[in-house]
Amino acid sequence: MRYPTTEGPDATSQGDLIDANLNRQTSRIRSNTYRLLLSAQAEDYRVFSNNRWSGRRTSRDGFQSVEDIHDGIHVEIGQSGHMGNGDFAAFDPMFMIHHANVDRLFAIWQALHPQSYIDNMSRMQQNEAALLSTGLTPFRQSKDAFWTAASARDTRSFNYTYPELEKWASLPPQAKSDRLRTDIMALYGNSVIPRLGEGLFSNARASVPLVSSSAPTTFGIAKMTMEAPQRTMRAPAEVPAAAAASALPEITHYNDWLANILVEKHSAKTSFSIYFFLGDFTNEPAKWSLDPNLVGTYSVFTTNLEMTGCERCRTGAGEGTMVTGTVPLTEALGNRLGKEKLGALEPAEMIPYLTKELHWRIQTAGGRVIERADMPSLKVSITHVPVSLPEKVTDLPTWGESVVHPEITTGRPGGAGADDDDD
């Protein structure tokens, strides 16, 4: 059951809404994938692999993880159906397709960061060391031995790989890494920096034989395309006065704006989503996911605590496990402010603009609205990161030091204050 009409026995799936919702989330997923694979903050396995708030993350960086992307797809497809509940998600065939793509992202990340992996000091649970040599029961590698994190590190151990990796397999490590970065720039980069550095990304696309990114619609799930969906804006947000348009040189620097989320994983006792808007939005919660001014959704995927038999979930709830995520704002700002503003997006203009126009609301996978004040663990913070674009497609963008702007969120329900920046 996907995106069911009700939570009763007469419910039916709503494939059309799944298609529409995933299309609305394509830009966020692509943008976060780009940042996750190429940014320096995700070079650490413990940051990349999971969304749990820990000492490996600071109050400014490290809010993104592959689990953030993973959870969003679960909730967008399932809502209160199978994929939206950790106890039942594996009964949906889409589970295998989705997790194959998560495995693909992990394999690409491994090729980019071959020195980073599980280390002997990490922990799966309190008092249980996750050693590289610990047997992954019940999965046997042979009659006498189980697979381990060390033996399962490379997909080729299982006689498979992915197109992005296979086509460069014969190259030396550095050349392979360069080509792979070029592919990532071409597949995901132009969404992150809309109408910015167009020549760079065009060169990236021309320089490598790209893996096809389109596929027929399957199981009612929207096919993804490399181009961002066109949006018709209703009651667009008020924007700052734009500078006079003129013929501008290609921009080589810009400010990347992000909404970072910190929240208790089990605070809703079920899966839930936080919707972010720029400008006015509908007062009908059932239509939030398709609102023209929606700029992104952050979802927390878990179980129904009132029904689950998952002991680990109950333990996590008792411990108040905190998780993180990111909603990118740069593309949405570019869509509203125009090309002449993209090279700026300076705090002097963005702080008052986002203070007035950025809004967020909470809804469970079953459609129940949660008031922001009723989720005291929620802390939304806004940051910008100076980014320099590379001259060559094989080079990485350079991310500078991120800057938190507590004045945008201080005093707002669910907003982080100046004191939260020091947590």
C-alpha cells in the first residue's frame, strides 16, 4: 500500500500523488546527492552513513547523510502505507529498488573516498563494538564463515557493480576519481547551481558518456529526469529589489543557502515530514506537498511506537535519539530572484528576506498536523556557505566556512536560537 487514501481497510494507493510528490522533491534529492558526494564534510564515513547527531557533527556542518536521502524516499512513497513504516517497508517491492539505489550511492562514495570506512572505534549499539571482523549473521560467505564489514566492502565481491563505476574500472585510481567526479557534476551539479556556471556543467556533460538517467514509470513511481521540473508559482513570495539586469560575466562564486534540521527521531511516535515554504502557502495541510511555494521536505522514517515490536526503536525513543537533515534553498532563491542575483545572495539581503518569507510546518505520515511548539526538540537553523566553482570539470567546487544566521530563526516555533549554535 502506497500513499493510502485512508488508514482503514478500504484504503487504496494513490500513485498519481506519489508521482507528483516525487517530482516536487527531485531538485532537493539531486542537490543533496551532489553535496553529499562531493563536499568535504561528508568524507567521514560516520557522517556520510547515518543521520544520528553526534560528536562527529558540529552545530554548523555535517547535517547531511545518505540516510537523509534514504528516509525521504521511504516517506514520500509510503506515507502511512508500507514504505512509510519501518516494520513493514520490506513488503513493498519498491523497497528493493530503493535500497539498490542507496547501495549505488554508497558504492560511488566509496570510490571517491577509498580511505574512509567503518573503523574499529565505531559503535552499532552501546557496549557493542562494530568491528570490521564481526560476523554479519546470518549471512554466510562460506560454510564456516559469515560475511563481515571488511569482506563485504567491495560490490565486486558479490560479482556486481554500477555503470558509473564499471566504465572507469580500467583507469588508474586518480584518473578514475577524476572521471567519476565529472560524472557527478554532470548528473547532479546543474540543479545545485541553477543558471550558474552553465559552461562548466555543459562541458562536464560533453566530456563523458553519461549513464542514462531516465527510466519508464514503474509501480506508479515518477521517472526522474536530469532537468529540474518547471514550476508555476502561485502568490509568489515578495522578493528584494533586484539589481538592474545586464550582461554579466559567468559567475565563479556564490553563496549556498541551506536549512539545517535537528529533531528527536521519535518525537511524533511515527514517521513525519517537515515542509519548507518560501512565501504564502495553502492552509489545507493535505495539499502542502504540492504547494507551488514548497521548496523542500525533510522526512524522518521510523516505526509506529504504539504498535511496533522493535526493541531498538523503543530504546532509541527512550534515549531521545536526535537526527539531522538538510533542505537546500539556493535553487529556490535563484528561481525567485533571477540570474543577476545568483552571484550574490548576500546575507544583508537574505537575512531579512528569509526571516519574512521562510516558513516550516510539521505533518505525520498519516496526515496529522503537529504544531511546531508541540515538538520542542525541533531546531531549524539557516546557514550559508561561500562556494567557488572550479575552472576544470575534474576539479571540485571549494566550500568555505559555513555561517549560521540565528537571527532568521530565533524566537520562532521550532527555530534555533543563538545559544543553539554552541551545542
